[in-house]
Amino acid sequence: MSENAPLLPSSADSPPLAGQQRKRPARTILVVLALIGACIFVGIKGENGLLPKNPMKRAQYFLSNSPVIDGHVDLPELARVMYGNNVDEFNLRKKTVGHVDIPRMKRGHMGGMFFSVYVDCVEDGPDFLLPTNRVRDTLEQIDVAKLIMERYSDVFEYCESATEVRDAIYGGKVAGLLGVEGAHQLGNSLGVLRQYHALGVRYMTLTHSCNNAFADSAGIFEPVEPAHGGLSSFGKDLIYEMNRVGILVDISHVADTTALQALELTRSPVILSHSDARHFNNISRNVPDEVLRKIGSGKGKNDGVVMVNFYPAFLLPRGQKADVKTVADHIEYIASISGKAHVGIGSDYDGVETVPEGLEDVSKYPELFAELIRRGGWSQKDLAGLAGENLLRVLEGAERVAFDMKKEGKQPSMAVYDKRTDLGNGGEY
Ligand SMILES: *[C@@H]1O[C@H](CO)[C@@H](O)[C@H](O)[C@H]1NC(C)=O
Ligand SMILES: [Zn+2]
């Protein structure tokens, strides 16, 4: 019962008259019965009947039941860039220089997050064959994410499945999952993808801001010159293998051509781990309506989830100030096309240099929920979906497809990047 429910009447200020004294037990029973009846009536009338009226209090109440699972947090990148991945050098129990620490996570009702294990994508060379340290660096980012979860194991619980996430949240923990932010981190190898899965990676963005051997990128503010016209044939093999092992296909950052082809090809629901609507800001990095229309419930649609990015430079054209209302506008717009069951939150915290007014860090998620409650039309179930349930449904969908494909006897892909000359070349051994 909420704080708005009527309180039982106190009898302390009733005058002690003999006649009334005798009647009081019967009258009290009647009053109590009437109150119980009113409570039941209000309860039946609607789920909102017993909830706090104040939007912020209501948001806090909803989030205490269904906390936020953020689809994209760059804490490992902050650890790498600021502290050389030395977890002795920073303390998440105190306010950090970034947007994420334990006290603020608690205040913001954070129930889980994908740790982005990102390394950058510059200098690929022709045919994306220039040797790089990206696989090493990705392993280091996976390592630092796990070191953080281990160091603060009273707070975090490392998870590899939707069930584990639910159990972690039920146990009062913050579920931690791993997401790779670009197929450039694979070293052009599906074997590496399989091993990332074995290490716990549960989503991979098909590209970052550069094209790679698998797919074309959106670039950021301007499109990049396409290399494949969407997915390469090796990129199609990649989608199959991601579906088969159970790594979510993330189409944030990709060219529209890549997104549309991936949606055609994937058996699993997709995610956009941190993307905004192009409707409000016509930049290539944002999602066009054409892609949003392919995501939703029902026949011919991908059951995926579009998780809204808080980065002001994506939310609005240059020079315009973004705030909580701007993020709510994006969520409502995406929901108007894809449906409320297909929105989520992918803040990009710790990965961006500016943040919207009122959404400065992980402690502020309730502000966004309060804004949507103020606007109306968002049920408790809708908001639980936005907070994390939609993402968990999609993760379960990908788990189911992986299970089915194995049951059908689908074999690991033996596809090799055709520009590589170092494999199977018959040389000395
Ligand atoms: C958005 O930008 C693209 C590329 O710069 C341009 O072709 C298109 O006309 C723009 N759309 C709108 C609605 O301004
Ligand atoms: Zn990103």
C-alpha cells in the first residue's frame, strides 16, 4: 500500500461520552470495512490507484521494482584511458571523475549494465588487413570489466544470460554484462567471435565509426564512403555465427544499408545499444524511421529494442541544448513507430564528454521516468519495459534462437576473410 492510502482514524481526540463509548467498537468495524472496500475498489480501478501521485516518487517506486539496465556504459574505457586499467587507481565507492560510481548507481536505481569493451577503429589499412593490437586490447577491456565486478562483488554480479540478470537483480545486485563495440575488434576472425562468446560477450555492434571487413559504418556526423554497400559476404557469415552462438546483433553505429540488410538476415531480435532518432537530428549516426519501422511487435517485424543514447550531440543539432525532455522526446518518438515494448536506455555514460541537463550521471535515471509519468500514457508495465524488461526479452530471444539452431544441427561457420593470406596457405609447419 502506498503513502497515499487513507490512514486508519485515530480515536484519541474523541470525547469520552458514555453513549458513544459503547457504540465505538461497531462503528470502528464499519469504518475499517469501508476503508478495506475503498482500497479494493481503488485497486481494481487501475494499477495507478495505490501509487504515489508525485511523479518523482512514483518513478522511484517503479524503479525500485524494475531497475534500469543500461545498454551501453563505457566504464572500462574510462578505466583504460584514465588509469591504464589499474583498478587500484580508482575507487567506485566514491564520486568518480566520470558518470558512474556505486553511490550514484544506487541513487539512480541501476539494476544492470552492459560494460562496453571498446577499442577504437582508426588505421585499418587497405582491405582492413593492417595488423593491430585490437584483439589484445579487447581482452584487456574484458579483463578490466571483470576485475571491476570482482573488486566490488558486493555490488556487481557478472552475468551471461537473462536468467542470471534477473537473479542478480532479485538478489539486490547490479547485473554486469559484456558488449563488444565493433566487429573491427574481431581481427577479421569468426574464431575470435566464438571465443569472445566463451568469455561472456553477449552483444557486438557490427561496426564502430569506421567500415570493417564485415560491414559499412554510419560514420558519425557525416556518412563514410561505403566499402561493401552494407554487409560484405563475410558479414553475412558473421550474422549467422552471432545468431548461432547467441551474441546479440547490435546495429547502433552502422550504415542504414547495413542495418536494413542485418534486419533481413538475422533470426534473432536485434538491439541498438545506444542510438537516437534521426527525426530530431539528421546525422548519419542516428536511426532513420525506415529502420525503426522494421522493429516492433507482430508479423514481419524484428522484436528488437532501440536503447536511447543521452549524448547531446546526437540528440539535437549543434548549438541546441538537450535536457531530460529531449531524451523523453526521442523515447516517445521511437515508441510511436516501433512500440513501447521496443525502447530502452543506452546512456553512453563515461563514453561522452557532455550530458543533457538533468541527466548528468547514473543517479538521474529517475528524472527521465518522472518526465514520462508527467506526460502520461506510460503504464507501470511500459516503464518496466523501458527500464530493462524489453532488453531482457530480446536477450532471451537471442538465447532461444541459439538453442534452436544448435538443436537443428547448425554447424559453426568455417568462413574465412577472403583477403587473408595467412591461413591454409600450404606453407611450412
Ligand atoms: C538529411 O541529411 C541527408 C544527408 O545529408 C540529406 O540528403 C537529407 O535530405 C536530409 N533530410 C532532411 C529531412 O533534412
Ligand atoms: Zn558508441
